[in-house]
Amino acid sequence: MTRIFRTAIAAAAVAMSAGSLASAQTNPMVGGAAMYPTKNIVENAVNSKDHTTLVAAVKAADLVETLSGPGPFTVFAPTNAAFAKLPKGTVTTLLKPENKATLAAVLTYHVVPGRVTAADIAAAAQAHGGKATYTTVQGGTLTFAKAGRGWSVTDAKGHTGRITIANVMQSNGVIHVIDTVMLP
């Protein structure tokens, strides 16, 4: 009886640790913070230390309510380092109230309607000669191509970045972390 009880306890422990591992895989760390699929895009983004510039920009453009809404949205989220690669003064200028429309255009260029996962990008690329193109909420397009083990993203101006963390599931969509600010 004791042996059966120990076996049952051991099996339960293994099952629980496997469940924790699966949970950890679906809730990746971004910017030092766990991202929870039960929270929306904004609720998760505010916890990432790597996305403070993006969060400030979303607030300045009055997009918090939209990106907290039901969606679904796919957000290609540039890191602080991505914003830092822009010419000096660009972020400060965009955050000014008089540039709110331009800022909103830049930010919505990083948003695709619907929930687009890396697998969706791969399937679209395979169906279209190795490249997948998506229309953004802003109205422009982003083009994706296989780059090593991941994906590159190219904007309308030819700037190319990489998806550094894919498939960060949210209650109202999905986030893919990118290393470059895309420009319409």
C-alpha cells in the first residue's frame, strides 16, 4: 500500500512539473517579466522593462484603450533598443502632443488585425514563394521572410529587423518582439 501511495505521489509530482513546464513555455519572459495569456497586450507590455519606450508611445498616441480591447491584434513590439537605433531625437519628437497622429501611424504600422502566429507566417510564406506579406492597421504592409531559425520583417522603406521572441500569446491577440522600429 505504501509503495502504491509513493508511486501515486511521484506520478502526481511529475505531472505537476510537466504542467509547470508547459505553462512556462506558454508564458515566456519578456523584458524580465512573465507574459500571461490571460492578460491583454497592454497589461503584459507594461511589465516588460524592454518595452518602456513602446508603452510610453502607446500612451502618448492614446492607443491604450484600443490595444486593451477585444481585438484580436498581432503586435510586432519593438524593444527600447530598437527605438534607440532611430536617429537622435526621433522618439522625443514623436512623443510630443503635436505629433500624435504621426506617432499613431508609426505604432499602428506595427499592428496586424487578427491573431497571426509564427506558424501562420510560415504557412503564408510557404504558399507565396518564401515571403509573407501582411497589411497593418495603419494600411501599409510588412513582409516576412525566413532568416536562419527565425523570421525577418521588412517595412515599406526597406528597413529589416528580426523577430526575437515569437508567439507571446495574449487574451486579445499575440505579440512578437522585434529588434527594429518599422516605418510606414
